[in-house]
Amino acid sequence: MWNASWTYMIVAALLLATRMGGIVLILPWWGAGAIPPRVKLLTVMVLTMALLPITGDLSPALKNADPIRATLVGISGELLVGLALGLSIRVVLAGVASAGKVLSMQIGLRMANVLDPLGGYQSSVVDAVMQGICILAMLATNLHHVVLRGAAASLRLLPLGVGLSQSTIGNLVFNGGRALFVLIVQVAGPVIAVALAMHVAFAILLRFAPQMNVFFVAFALVILVGIALLAGILPQAIGSAVNAGEGQVEHFMGLLGG
């Protein structure tokens, strides 16, 4: 049982910090590997202090439990809530990254790798550029504000200590996978179709002109056409990714009842 109001506030702050930590950990503009851990911790503290005044009551099960037990029981559930909200955006970036990998293979730039500043690992040039532009577009369209409003609304729709139900988690996984597949097809589909048509055309040309060095011509031409086509579809692809991110956050809030 709770013996003092400050004990309640401490437990509520710890659970809220856990939820905010899940969001900060998974989102690239707050939790990227290049960002120092102290900055991430400071971000979690600032978000916790900003949202603590609007935090509602704890779940009845936690209010009737010992404070230490309530904290230990609620931490895992709150971390899952934060990660679920952050994954609403992260799954979109994963779709963009996967589309970039497919495009780099189709246009012959798979071996051109650079260091990804977000993850600290080697990735293709197309993949890194598309992810970087997508993140900048999300920040320019204030998608991070949408996430913060969703985090604030989740405190009203899902009180601290309640946690996500199994049906909600299953729905999030299914909808995230669907959004990932749709985004890959939307972004990489046109380039894949054009590249396939070019390869078929070069195969036919090689059949009728075997003395021609088709492979040398095809390699350079596919790269040039692929880059030109990628530049043409990139604005629409980034717009689709931003809209998908907003849709994912709205879907998450809809599952909570918002």
C-alpha cells in the first residue's frame, strides 16, 4: 500500500521514464548510435518531467500493491508500450531501408557501401541516402511532434501499469508487417519493373547481335537509368514514407481507443 504521496510520484515517474525510454531508444533522431548515452538519458528526463504533471492514476492493481513490487511489475509493460509507439515509426524506416537495398541491387550499386551514421554499420549508398532524406523529411513535417502528442495521449488512454493486451500487440505486428511490405513495393516497384524490362531487352539484343558487348553496355546503362528513375520517384517515395509513419501512429492510438 502507498504510505505517502511522494512514494506514488516516484513510482509514477519511474514508470513514465520507462515508457519514454522505450520511445527514445527506438526512434532514430533520439536513439541513434551516434548520439551519446548522456544525451539520450537527458532526453528521457526532459520528456518525463514535461509529461509527469498530466499523468493520471496508476492501474488499480498497482495502486493496491507494494511500491517496490508495483515498480518492478510495471516496468516491463511500460517499456513495451514505449517500444510499440517507437516501432510505429521505425518500421517505416525499415521499409525505406529495405527498398534501398533492393534498389541498390537492381541498379548495380550494391557493392558501393558507406558507413551508416545511424546504426554505425556498413550499408549501401542508396540505403543510407534514402534513410537520411526520410528522417529529415519526418523532422521537417513535425512527425516527432506527432509522436510526442501520441505519447501524451497514451497516458490518458493507457494509464501507467496497464500494459498492452495480446490482441493489441498482434494487431500492431500484423499492421506493421503489412505497412513494411506495401512501402517496399511502392518505392522499389517502379525501378524493379524498369530494370527487368531493360535486362529482357538486352537479352533479346544479345540473341540477335552476339558479337556486341552487351554486358558492358548494359552495366553502365542500367546504372544511369536507375539513378535517373530513382531521382524521379524519390520525392513521392519519401512522401509515402512520411504518410505511412503518421498512419502508423494513428493506428496505434486507435488501438488504444483514441
